[in-house]
Amino acid sequence: MIPNTFDYTAPATLKNALALIGEGGKPLAGGMSLIPMMKLRLASPKHLIDVGRIAELNYIREQDGKLHIGANATHYDVESSSLLQGKCPLLAETAARIGDIQVRNRGTLGGSVAHADPSADYPAALQALEAGITLMSASGARTVPAADFFVDTFTTALEPGELVTEVVVPIEAGLTGTSYQKFLQSASGFAVVGIAARVRREAGKITLARIGVTGVSGISYRAIKTEQALEGKAGTDAEIAAAAALVADGVEASADLHASAVYRLHLASNYAARAIRAALSRSV
């Protein structure tokens, strides 16, 4: 199929792009999600605003004790950034697991986050990292915690006229290990289940645990009960298994052609245990 007719504008500046988006234009970045939806006529925007060429949205830098990643940074940019590899390896590791090399070279961080696919990889990592997502409109900017940004399936805290402009991640303290583990759909690379773990162990005890989950249900989430079960513990195999068993407690698991709800729950606990163990092995 081919998309419905639409107007196309490629503004050179963020200011101009925000003005057009404020008038009802639909932002286009890498196009990895929007273009296929348009071809299937699941989306029919009347005016596309191509923000992918706006240089002021493409950066990865450290500022004021935090890492700032512009929305136009591609998955490959995130994967290969020496700054992120050194100071936020979880995000770099997650980006490296997205799709295939063509998708990673074209898809963008901001586009993926704004699309909020329930099987996307970034949401799990952003939940575990307690990242902030900066949203900007012609009238101003605000930063929303990842836990509040992802609202439902393909639904976010973005208001009409707003654009995701950057992701902000606090720089890790020492003794913190991270890991992203997923069971993937072999054709697309999306996560049937994806678990991001961020764990800090001091003096033989886990003092911080943050577990982000994607793919299990219609929305990414923090596995609070698993985090609570880990904190204060030594991180033995038995303790990890008991905590991982709670990763989908109270969650209505999705069922589709890739996995039944029961199988997803089984995968979630197993991959949570893998991610926690890997993160603890790196918490040195």
C-alpha cells in the first residue's frame, strides 16, 4: 500500500519545527515506525514535519553532572558513544540490541521514545536509569520522569504541540552495575520480554535496585516489588530467584503470536534473574 497524500516540510531550526508542530504538524525523525504505519494507512498525517535534519537535536554530552542525549541521536550514535559506554553503559548496551544495523543507523532515540511501542527496548532502560525526558513546545519546555512519561500502549505524556527533544540521565555512582537482557522476536528484533537492571552493592549488601521491564504488558514499568525484595540482601542465587519471581506480580501479561501470557511471565522471571545477576557481576 501507499500512504494518503500529505504535505512535507523540513525546517532547519528547532524553533521553526515547534511552530509547525504547534499548528498540528506530525514530527518525523528516523521514520522507522511512522513510515510503515503510513504505508499501511494506520496513520495518515496531513503535514509531516521532518525534524531529522535539525543539528541542534543531535548531541551526546555531559553537563552539570548529567548526561544529555539529543532526540536525533541515532541508535548507533548511542551504542557507539564512548561517553555513554563509560558513564551510562546500560543505554549503550540497550541501543546495541535494537533491530538490525539498518534500523540502528536510521532510527533515533527521540522517535523511539515518543512512539512508546510496548515491545521497544529503550523504555526498560530509561525506567531503570530513572531518566528524564525533555518535552518542548513553542511555549516552553518541561522534563518528565520516565516513570510518568510512558502512559499506555503507544501513549505518552506528550501534549499536542510538544516534541521530545532530549533524554537526561544522572551519572552513575561507583559500585553500580547494569545489564539489559531480552528474549527477542527473531524477525523484528523487538523484545518479547526485555529486562533492564541497575544494581548497587556496598559492603556486601544491595543498597539500590532499579528494574525496568518492557514487552511483558502493554506498557513499560518499574518492577517495584522486585526492587524491594533485592534491597538489603546480599544477592545470593536464592534471593535473586525470589526477587525475579515478583517481576510481573500484579501485571496483566500480553498474549500474541509470539508468546502466550503464561510464557511471557515465565520469560520475565527468568530474564529478570539473568539481568540482575549480570548487573551484580558488574557492580565493582
